[in-house]
Amino acid sequence: MISNEAPGTSRTKNILYVIAGVDLQQGGMAHNCAINTRALLAAGHKVTILTLDLPDDRLAEFVRMSACDTIVRMPRSLRRLDISFAAWRWLSKHGGTFDVVHVASLMNMFTSPLARHAVAARSKVVVVLSGMMARGAIRHRSPLLKRAWIALIDRPVLDRAHAVLVDSDEEAREAGLVLGHATDRFTVLAPAVCASEPFVRPSGPCQARVLALSRLHPIKNLEALIDAWPAIRHAIPDARLTIAGDGAVDYRAALMRRAQAADPCEQSITFVGWADEQTRAERFRDADLYVLPSLYESFGRTLIEALAVGLPCIVNEKINLAPRLVEWELGRTFRGSGDLATTVIEALHDTAFRERAALEGASRIAREFSPARAAAALEAVYR
């Protein structure tokens, strides 16, 4: 049985962070885990990460970012049910040493059974929804299966968890509609970003360098940006688009064919693959405009990474962070691919808009999304 007795002091928590994967190439959840872990360790807490195994080079990248070397890895060579059982046995044996079991997302064969076991044993369980319970995410693929999984597997966890974390008020509203919970059942905790190295965005003429950085997946809606590109190039012939990210081989190939058809002669669209943290930062610094055309994001981490180095953003109006970017006058929204082309063209021509992001973006992000602020919020949740 997992004990809820605090084995350490009342201030220092021993935290078990359960996450299906810490591969930074997979995006948001792994980045959140790394940044939260580093911030919690810096605040004096102990963190152990329970996750699936991954290649040594990718694990090393996560360890560098998180500063955590206490990582328990379940071998991927086992069958899914065997992995779940091995993790369950580990948790049964060692769970009593932890004050909090922090579960990064549900709706999978790794985290869901462990969360069920932890709440059944009366552990203090904190669940992060990570956008999984939003209507857009459920409708995207196998909606009936997802709803059945929620009802039979995850709903008991969410009903009995100590806290359920969401990225934004909009995600709380969406999850409330799916689960039938009042929105006050959820705690809003926005993701944090690591402090960027001091960077002064150079002034001068805009070079019309547009960046899209995301996992290559249909929900990221990169097709809309590629389809809008001919109109953008017609208005600004020197414009260049860099698409950074990786995904399924077949889907990447389809995007590249689409890009070739959109700009057959000039080759102004470049695919550069996944970027590690250093290269990722360089991509943002080298661009003049960041575009996130995604159909759904539980939050939109790359937007705050872009603003942290003074890079203005264009974002689908459906993204949860979009209203705040508009309020801050550091970003603009679009609806369809035709509207996207117009919005990008106007932003590249608008010197005042780009200078405002360069002057105010970093300070805004430092105030709103610092790791120290996230760690303090998590400490409050863990009490």
C-alpha cells in the first residue's frame, strides 16, 4: 500500500513524477516535466521520474534539461501489459517513500494503471491533463474508444485525485464539458519556460524569415501555412519559411511534396528536422516571425519560447493562449489559410509590431511563466 504519510519534512517533498516518455522530441509534456523537475529540485525537493525507456542520447538530453539523475526506466522491450505490470510492481514496492505521485497525463497504458493504483492506495495523486480531455483532442482520433477509456479507466482517478491541473481556463472549461465536472474542480497552472540567455533582437530591415516549429502531425495544421505560402511569396518575394520538427516518415514526405508543389522553383521552404534545446533557441533567434497554425494545443509552449527571445507570433485563433497574445499586442490570430496569408504579410510589414515584441516579449514571459513561479504553484498544490 502507498502511504500518504510524509517521510520528509513538511517543507521538503519527495515527489514521484510518472510520465509515459521523457523524449524531448515528442514535445510539450516532456519539456514541462524537465522544467518542473529542475525548478522543484532547485527549491529543495526530491524528484524521482518513473518512465519508459528511451535511447541513451535522448535520455542524456532530458537529464541535462531537468538536472535529474534519479530516473527509473521501464524497458520498452516488454509487451504493453507487461510494462504496466512491471511499473505497478515497482510502485507497490517503493510508493511508500513518496509524498506526492505527480502523473503527467492519462489515457495511456502506462500512466493510467499507475494512477489507478495510487488513488486506490490513498496516495496524494496530482494529475496533469495535458490537453487530453479537451474536446478537440478527443474528436481527433478514435473518439468512441477515448470516451470509453475515460469512463472506465481514468474517471475514477480524476474523481479521487488530490488535484487535477490544466494549462488554462479554456482547458478547464473544455475538460469540464467532457467530464461533467465544475470548472472549479481544476487548478490552472500554466507551463513554465527556462530563462533565455540575454538576447537583443537586431534592429533594421525585416528579412522576412518565417519559422514554424512543431511536431510534424496533422493536428499541427502545417498544410495551412504551406498552402498560404504562394500568396505570401507573391507579396514578399524574399520571404523564407523554415519548418523545424520531426514526425512520421510518410507524413513528413507528404508535407515536403506539398511544399514542393506550393513553391516548385524557388525552394523557399526548408525542412530542418528536430532541434535540440540549443538549436531550438537559435531557430527562434534567427527568425523574424513565428507561426503556429495548429488546430489544437492545450496551451502552446512554443509561443512563449518565441516571445521569450522577442519573436512576434501568428497563431490560430483556436489556441488557448491566443487571446492573451492579442491582449499583450505581441501576437496576432488568423482563421483560415487565406486569412493566414494576409496576417503573415501584414506582420512582416509592420515594424512597430515586431519592435514591440522585441522590446517587451522577454520581460512579459519572465513575469508570467518563470520556472520559480511554477515551482511555487506546484508546492501549493502538493500541500
